[in-house]
Amino acid sequence: MIRLTDKQAKQTQNTVLLAGIGVTMIVWTTLTDPIGLPKMFVLTILAAWIAGTIGVVLFKARARDLLSIQWAVLIFSLAIFLAALLTDVQYTAFYGAAQRNNGAIIYLSFATLMFAATLSFNQSSVSRYRNSLLVVGGIMTAYGLLQIANRDPFHWVLLYAPVVGTLGNPDFMSAFLGTVGIVTVWFILSYHQISYRLSGLVLLLLELFVMKRSGSFQGILAFAIGLVILVLAKLWQIKKQFGLISTVIVAIFSVPVIMGLTNHGPLATYLYRSSMQNRLDYWRAAFGMFKAHPFFGVGLDRFAENYGQYAPTNQVVLGQATDNAHNVFLQLLSTGGLLVILPYLSLVVLILHKAIQGLRKTEGQTQIDLVGIFTIWLVLLLISIISIDNLGLAVWFWISGGVLYAVAHDSIRHEELKNSKVKKEKKGKGDDRIDTENYLAPLVSLALGIVALLIVLPSIRTSSAIFDMQVNRSQLAPAQFLNKIEATAKIWPRNSITLYSLSDIALRIDKIDLALNLASQVIKLDPKSNYGNQLSAIAYERSKKYQKAITFRKRVVELDPWNLPNMVEIVRDYVALKDLPNAKAIAEEINKIQPNGDLAKAAVALIKG
């Protein structure tokens, strides 16, 4: 097993935890994407810095005696990179969909944090991990209280509940608070001092209050699962009979709970959420993508561009679009195929196996610490089954997975040494301490950090420029405004997301030629872009060039056959051309998809009117 020196291990631990805290907490309000983009920026820079240490370790050790989890992380990283290269639109593959940012860059960064955690953490560093989560949980809770009191300094424009923290969505905020609530219970169980327990209890009550006010059920469910696991572990330690009886009771009561979550049984009214029906549509589409592209998927983070072609016929919300499967496993399966999902599953299985080994071979506080880390990782894993990889939440899944494996491995090792006849640990081939405390590691880290900065900085610049245009539009002369649009487009000509946003801005100020030019660049970069084709259609309709508009709207039909509002616009264009036979044909298609629906009636009214 390769190990860092104590000083280097501590430095690496601190950087990993700083990445977790920074990614969760950071927002940047002068960007068009104030949540996801700054998190991607911080994560990429810090992961690149950590990669410098890892690179030196691997070079000096020549990759000998890597742990199985470390090999799995490297294989996953290679798979993600290859999948990105094989994706039809590599910008999306590497940087991710707009405001999701779940591309290869993020997963490579996550993998780097996990590798570093397996390399640097051990039993003695558990408190550093737990306390970091306690601190960020306390800050997020305080911020949630400010939002509840309508004292939010950032003044978000919210579409959902007011409690979103720094994660942009009440579901993510709730899930995060549910997770840190588990950490707080773990903290309470780890200390006997009354002052510590009382302070932990106060924090827990505040976390539960903010969680409830978020209006989301995810955090409550996550916390309940974690609480049960921690309490069961403590009861098993107190007396095996208590643990056994409690486990049986939990197993019996879990049956109606699981049934309720799936809309069955007496608890369905309280536990079932209608959003699950939407997710079933997303999941069916994900399976459809996988069946059609089993080995390499439809392309990393290209779910949105392919959803319309694989969405089920009988949808809960007809024509509803989505850019994610809302299940991390199915997202990776559908967009990366077997190439990505198999290495990902191997990571999960290896961590789970090592955790179970560690729990079986330890006792006392060491076991409680392992249970705490395991519960956090498990809850985040369960959340990923019904959610997306939100950066501020997912970063802790990857860090926790690495910490869990490292601590379990270290605990097993200590137990084996304690129970063996050999009292002193002998240094051998499997116990190499790699000294990176020299000029090489910082230089490599600095170089990789600069590369990472160059990779993510253009996204920050374009997002900032667009935000500035939107805020200061009234203060700019028309010529100045156009110059800013053209200058922003030149910052990163291959960024289709920026070009689409600029095309939309140009269209809003009736600069049709500029809007068409930018939209055509979007389509050239991404022929499957629904937005690029729709903007082109709208621009031609503004110019009363209806035949050209119809061409683009029919492309949208090919990409998204359930987009009935788009089909109604085709009817409108045919009516404008006085081509009633084609207008009636499209209206009949709408009626077949949604018999006697509002949009079908609207299409008929256009023809008659």
C-alpha cells in the first residue's frame, strides 16, 4: 500500500475537504449561472492542484501496490475521458449541459478527490472529515434561516420554495441538510460531554426545522434512514439482543414504508410523491437510449438532445423536456453506455465491500465512526437513484466514498496487527511512504492548476459578459450592445451554450440577421440542438419567411416528436402561407397524439380563423 508522509497526508486531506466545502458553499451572483458554474470552477482548480500530488506519487511509486479502489478510480477516469472523446459534441461532453455541468471535467475532478482521499485519510483523520461537514452544515443551516426570514443577501429569483441554500433547488438543499443531520447525530453519539451533546442537539433541531421549511421530502427520508442505521449500530454495541430485536422491528416497518414510496399500502398518502411518475418517463427513455447505444451511450451529458426520440408514448406530462435521467446510474448508462457504467459500478461495489469488512472487524468508537461515514455515503448513494449529480451535493459522495474505503482499510489493518503475534509493524514492499515534500509536487500542482484555469475561465468570462449585457442593457447604445454580443461570441466560438444565449438576446432586440447567424453556428456545432433550430424558426417567422421557418420546425419534430407547441407553430406558418392542406395534416397529427386536447383545438382554430 502506498502512503504519503504524515505532513503531506494532512495537507492533502485539508485540500480535499476544502474542495468539498468550497464547492458546496460558493455562489457567484454576477454570472448567468450563479450556482453550477462557480462550483465547477472551484472544483476543477482544486482537483487539478491535488492531481499534482497524485501524479508525483504515482511517478515515484511507479504505480506499484495501488489499492483496488485506486485502480478502479483510474479505470473510471479513463472510461469517462474516452466516452467524452467519442461524444458527437465534445463541448457538452467535457463541460456538461447548461447549468448542470455534469461533463467529463467534473467527473474527472470527482475521481481525483476520491483517489486523494483513499491516499491520505485514516482512522486518525476521521474527526477532520466529520467536523468539516458539521461546519458546512451549520453555515448552510444559518443561511437557510436567513432565507426563511426573507433576509437573503443574494435576492434569488426563485421558482420553487424559498429555502434553496447555495444549491439552487429545495430538493438539493433538503437532501444536503438530511445528510449533515446524520453527521450531527454521529457527533452526538461520539461524545459524552453534556455541552457537546446539547450543542449538537440544538444544531440538529435547527437543521430539521430548515429541512422541513424547504418543502422537500428528500432530506427527511435521507435523515430517517441515517438515524435508523446509527441507532441500530449503537444498540448492537450496547447489547446484541437489543440490536437484533431492533433490526427485526425496523425490517418489519420498512415494508410498508417502501410500499408507500411506490404508491402502495396505507402510507402511500404520506410518502408517495407525484414527481416519481415523471421520473419513470425519464428512466424509460434512459433505458431506450441504452438499448439503442449499449456500448458508448448517446454521448456524455447528451440526454436532453436525445430525450424526445426515446421518451415513452404515454407520458405523464406530454412534451415535457428534461436534460437528465434524474438517476445517476441511468444517466451514466444512457449517456456513457457500458464503457462508463461498469467502472462506476465497480467503484460502488468495492467501497461497499470494504465498508462491510471494516464494520465486521471493528468495535467501539472506531466502529461508530465507520458507521457514520458509511451512512453518509450510503444516503448520498440512495439520493443519486432519484436525483441528478448536483455538484454541491455529489462532491461529498465522492469524498465520502474515498474516506470510507481508506478508513475501513486502515481499521482492518490495525485490527489484524493488534490480533497478530507481531507487535511492531514491519516496513516492506506493501508499506511505502512516498515523500512529495519537495519542489516537484508544488510545481506539477501549479502547472495543472494553470491548465485547469485556462480550461474553465472562458466559461466564466462569457457567463459574466452575458450577465452584464442583461443587467446594463438600457445603459448601452444599440451599437455598443451589438458590439458586446459579437465580442462575447468570439471569447469561445465553440461554446454552443453561449452562442444560443447570444442568439436569443439578439432576437429579443429584433436583430434578426445576427440572431440567425449565431443560431446557425449553434446548429453547425450541434445539429441536434433543439434551441438552435427553434431560434432559427422564430427568426424566420419574424421576417415572415414562413417556408424557411417550417424547415427548422420540422427538424424540431424529428428531434422531439412530442413537442406539440412546436407543431402548432407549424400549423400557424402553413396558414400564413395559405397552405391549408398541409396545415390540416399537421393538425391531424397533433390530434392523434393528444385527442381533443387544448393544442389540437388551438390548431383547428388557427385553420378556421
